[in-house]
Amino acid sequence: MAQLIDGKRISAEIKDEVKARVSAMKAEGKSVCLAVILVGEDPASKVYVGNKKKACEYTGIESLSYELPAETTEEELLGLIHKLNADDKVNGILVQFPLPIHIDAKKVINAISPLKDVDGFHPVNTGAMLNGDAGFLPCTPAGIIELLKRSDVDIEGKECVVIGRSNIVGKPMSVLLLRENGTVTITHSRTKDLKEVCKRADILVAAIGRPKFINSEYIKEGAVVIDVGIHRMENGKLCGDVDFDDVEPHVSAISPVPGGVGPMTIAMLMKNCADSAEM
Ligand code: GUN
């Protein structure tokens, strides 16, 4: 039986650590506050934002909620961000993506103060990450590193293969694995012989965005598999980018969907908020 990489348990651990830090700050008269901005009516985004607000409640972080109509202009959104940048009470600003197509996401990311960029998407923070300097790390890849470390998976010297090159997951994931001294390969839609490359992996991170795409033909016996995907199947159940039932008998450890990477993203967001307030 493969070890189950338990994101539910580990994310609860991290949220409890944050809760204790927030409580200690409160005892010194310091509060922690996250501003959450949602533009439009995307149902999945609403669920994610709701979960982020719940995690704030649990950890004692105050959340300010801005639910703006889909017609909100870029100028209005940038105006709100500037206001929140200037508000000393606000430690973190989170704009939920995707944004409506008439708003330039890059402009929005660049407008958030790097000191309040708890998503870790601002170029100052991505640059710091690349250079190995202090800064906010993007929550999903940072959460995956925590999952591996707290599941006693050694990264140093391992063949790590990341499938996907998005700015939110694939690219930063590869940088963080490199920082942990992994030997890293990034694959993407133009990669030749994806199966052969994946079969080299001691640690395989799947962020493809296609349900159950990775089956046992992509897996080296005994590998560790991290599944970043989340998809709703026709029967209403959730699945990942990995065909869990087919892959599990061949691996030493695997993260499930749900209960793997998903809850880690939110736990790391809470950690970034606490870090911001302590800075
Ligand atoms: N949309 C999908 N993932 C994320 C994330 O990590 N942060 C934000 N702000 N939006 C997202």
C-alpha cells in the first residue's frame, strides 16, 4: 500500500500553527487582516473565496470581503487595490483569479504592494523566489513543498518532474524543488515523449488540468506522486489529473483528490498573512 500524503491533516497542522501565532500577536495588540477581492460570479471562484474566508475565521485572521460585479472596470479595481495598499490595517491583499477578460490580470498583480502580495504573484516576489531571497511564496507550490517535507519525502538529489508550466503552479513549483536541491525537469504540451520523461521521476507533480490523464504508464515503480488537478466528474465526485486507482499500486506515496494539495493552498495563504503581519 502506498503512503497517503494527507493534505487534510497537514493543512490543519499549519492552520493551528498560524492560529497560535495570530493569537500571540493579538495578545500584543496587533491584528492580522486579509482583504479578499472577487470580481464576477464564477461559481468555482466563489467556493474558493468562501473557503479562504472560513480559514481566516478559524485562524483568527480578520477578513475584509469585496465582492464586485462582473462589469467592474479595471480602473475601479486598481483604485480599490491602491486604497488597500495604503491601509495600514490590511496585511494581505488577495484578488481571486480568473478575472473577467476586460481586466488585465498582469496590471492587477503589479498593482498589489509586494509587501501585501500574500499570493506571491508580484514580480518582486517571484524574482526573490528565483534568487533564493526572502519574500512571499506562491501558495500552491509552497504547500506542496510542505506536504513533501511533513510526509518525510526527501527532495535533495531526486529526479523531480513537473507537468505544466503555469505561472501559478508549474514554473514556481520547479523553482522551489530546485531550491530544495532536486534535479528538476519541466514538461508541457510541446514535450516529446511525455511518458518517458515522467517515468524518470522520483517525484512527479501533475498540474496538467486534464482529469485522470496520468496513468501507471507514466510512473516509475516506487515514485512519489503529487496531484494538483481538481475536476468534477459526471457522477458529481471530484478527481485529479492522476488516475489514482491505476497509479496507487505502483507508487510509494501519493496525494489524493480531494484532501491532498487543495487544502494546502489555503493553509499557506494563512501562513503568508501571519508572516506579513509579523514583518
Ligand atoms: N485562482 C486559482 N488559484 C489561485 C490562487 O492561488 N490565488 C488566486 N488569487 N487565485 C487563484
